[in-house]
Amino acid sequence: MSQPTPSSAATDTIDAPPAIAVEGLTKRYGPVTAVGGLTFSVPSGRTVALLGGNGAGKTTTISMLLGLLLPTEGRIRALGFDMLKERHRALPRMNFSSPYVDLPHRLTVRQNLMVYSHLYGLRDPKGRIRELAEDLDIAHLLNRPSGKLSAGQKTRVALAKALLNDPALLLLDEPTASLDPDTGDWIRGYLNAYQRRTGATLFLASHNMQEVERLCDDVLIMKGGRVHDRGAPADLLARYGRGTLEDVFLDIARDRTRPLEGEGQPRAERPDRDPELPGGGSGPESLSE
Amino acid sequence: MSQEDRHLMPHDVRHPPERGFSPIQTPQSVAFAPRRVLAIVLRHTYVLKSSFPRLLELAYWPTVQMVLWGFITTFFVSHSSWVAEAFGVLLAGVLLWDVMFRGNLGLSISFMEEMWSRNLGHLFVSPLRPYELVASIMTMSFIRTVVGIVPATLLAIVFYEFNIYGLGLPLVTFFANLLVFGWVIGLLVSAMILRFGLGAESLAWVAIFAFGPLSGIYYPIDTLPGWLQPVAWAMTPAYVFEGMRAVLFDGVFRWDLFGGAVALNVLYLGAATLVFLRTFTTARKLGLLLDVGE
């Protein structure tokens, strides 16, 4: 499979509103702030990653974007709709996949996909399932109970469910977690091809740095419930003087180094940094160009 | 490029949406869509169809109850003038009590199926509304109740020559009112399980028994101590079972009792639905939709 390049679909309609726009997003559980004052936007037609260590707030953020979790403060717009007031106008054209949220085990793959086809109001459920089954190489699994699948098969089935409605905005929580390198690579290739073919916006949380480098136009790095840094993968590498995103991630996770002087944005203009970190600041973060 | 086109996402430019839906979707109401309700009914029907033991289990307990109370009835007919006066009063009581029991359990289990399968996260990022889920699990409760009760009623005809369908149209009102009260309990139990996790799931089986002594299933409400009678009359089953006895003993359908049952059910079902929906919002605040373990 050829190595993909960052997507270019965003150039289709330059005036399109952001696929995701988040402002002051905060989630507190009692005295604990899981996510604190996130502000960012994701341009339409881009693939954006949310990176961060365990407990950084990635899953909390994705859950709030989907409306599964209500924020304590802040605003979220997805596909132009206010997700706190009119999320059901956006949901028909959004979807989600996570290895941590199962499909009913007792139902066969076909039955699960049929149920979700009806939930998303597909015109031709059988045809769409057949199409996706061929695309994702799961046709031979359609009559198997979902609970009897391997991790890689489950991931492909979950992806089929997530693509049933041809989503304009697809949120993915660790899309290749627990997969062997071959299957993970296949999934990444498929997602990249899907994005390029449809112009959909992909927003994914991941621990896999190679995945992020390969798939994403922009990266948000979270730490302690805040956006610590952001930028295109190549920009982040240059800014931190590192060869891989994994090294950048480790630098940030371990408070080891700071961005090189003179690289990337000036610190004073790089908002939303942890105030306790050298060079940190606070303020809104935006991926919008 | 028109103003409207300027707000299309790149994806939408390639696949222009129609009334907010992609071209491969049928536009439908975002407020309430029967197709989404039926999708969840379909999901539970798949589960039932795939497991013969589950189907058997639905009919097992009502049948065992019916056989037991059939023998008790046979005994009391010759030892109790009260039972002798209306042969089917105990059997009708036990069969109708099972309607309420199955109504509650059918709803609670359908809801817990989603928690057991950790499916709530997927369901509620789809266009499904919480009250559409409520409508679908009520539908499933009806289906489960019918599947569970009908074999027992038919066997009662065979074993004891007691035909509950002989009650005629009043039976429909008794069935409907008890089913709805079962939903009330089921919704409250489901709300508790959603809020406190699957550790509370045994409530689905045991909570309803607290209503048994106050329902007047096998005896008139005036058998209860005076101070307890108002409590019994504050709940739907008292009206239904008194109404059942009025039909069996006097051959009279008591519209006053029917009206009381309907009024209470409207009140309780509305309140229970609100409690469930409020709990759903609480679950969204606490992140419980993705964390559905014990």
C-alpha cells in the first residue's frame, strides 16, 4: 500500500465552517478537572489527532464532542450545530468507533449492521452492508456472532458500523489499539483512503505516533486536561528538534525539553500552554488556519 | 457559489445532504422516528430468536405459577365458599399478576441488555433519542409479556378448564393497566441501574414483589389493615384486581375502578418517564453511558 500524503480535501470549499469548534470546554468531577478550558477548531475535511498520555483527557474530550458526556462549561459545535442544544441534527451525519465500546455480542455482524442501518435511516441497508463488507473484507464474517470475532475483526466490523451512514465527521478513539502491525497498517490505509475519497473530517484520539504521523494534518497534544501544544506533525518535529512524534510526546510527557528557540510559533503567541511549564501560557487554541 | 453552498463541508460538496441527511439516508424526523424505535425492537427480536432457552424461560415461570395455583384452586373450590363462588379468581389473579411482573421484567431486561453488551455508547451517538429507546423497550416488554403469558393461559384451559379469555373486553383493560404499571416499575428500576450500575440489577427481579401484598391479587383490599388500605388504593393494581373480582363474582365491569387505574397510570407513567430521562441526563453528566460496569 502506498504511503499516503496528508489529505487535501479541505481545499474543496474554503468557506466551509469548521467541522468541530470547541470553546472553553471544561469537565470537572468534583474537585478534579478532567478537561480544563479547551478551545480549538477542526477545519472541515481534515484529519486531526488528539494525542496525550493516559488521563490526559482525550477520551473525556471525545465523549463530550459526541454528547455522551455533558461538559461542566463551554460550547461545542459539530457540523455547524450546537451539540448541547441540537446534537440530534448533527448526529445523523456523524459516527464513532472505539475498541472500548462493544456491539452486542449475541447478534451476528450482519444483524448489528442492520440495526444501525435502520438507526441511521439508510435507504438501502442491505446494499450498504454488502458494499462495506466487501470494502472492509468482512463479508465472510457477516453471519458470525460479533462476540466471537478476533480483535482485528472486531475493529473492522466497528469501522463498518462507523461508516454505515457515510459520515461527514468521524470520531475515532484509538482506532488501531490492540491490533497487530499488519492489521493496524491496513486500518490506517483504509481510513486514509476513505478520507481522501469522501472529504470527511476525521478526529481521532491515539497513542500510536506512527499512526498520527501517517494520517493526520494536525495534532493536538493534551496534557493534564489542557491542550499543551498543537501543529502539523512536521512542524512539531521541527519545533522540538526531534525525529519522531514519539520523542516529542515523551519530551512533553516528562517535561524534559522545551520547543527550540525560534522554531514554530513564538512562545508568547502559543496559547493554552501549561502555566507551570517553562514558557507556558494560557488562552485559546485553534487548529484553524 | 451560493451563500448556502459556502457553508457546505467538503464532504457535503461531494455528497450534498438532503434536509440534513446524506444521500444514502432517508430524511426523517430528528424528534421522533418510528424507524429508530423499530430498529431497537429488531435488535431485541434478534436476541430472542437466536436463543430457544430465552424463549422457553419467558414462558416457564408463568406456566409453573399457573399449575401451582391451579392445584390450590382445585383444593379451595371444595374447601372455600369464596373461591367456589368464582372458580377462576385465584388463577386469573396469578395470570394477571404475571402480566405486571413480565411487563416490569421485559422492560428492565431489554434495557439491561444494552448495558450488558456495553452498547449504550454506540446507541447514543446515533440519532436515537432516549425517549425512542423508552418506546422501544416498552414495545419489547409487550412482546415478551405476550410470549410469556399466552402459553400459560392456554394450558390453564387444558388443565383446569379455566378460560381467562372468557373475561372478554375487560381482560384487555386489566392487561393494559397492569402492563403499564409494570413499565412504571421497570422504568424506575432501569433508572436506578443506569445511575448506580449493574450492581443494582437484582432490583429488576425483586423490586416488584414489594407491590404484591398491596395489590390485592388474591384477596380484597379491605382485607388489609385500615391504615394500609389508602396506600394500596394509591396504586394501580388495587383497582385492577378489585375490578377483576367484580367481573368474576358479580359479572359487572366497574368503570370507576377502570377510571382510577387509568388516571393513576397516566400520572405514574409520566413521572417514571421523567425520572428515567432525568437520570439519563445525570448519566451524561457523570459519564455513565461509557462506564456501565458494576
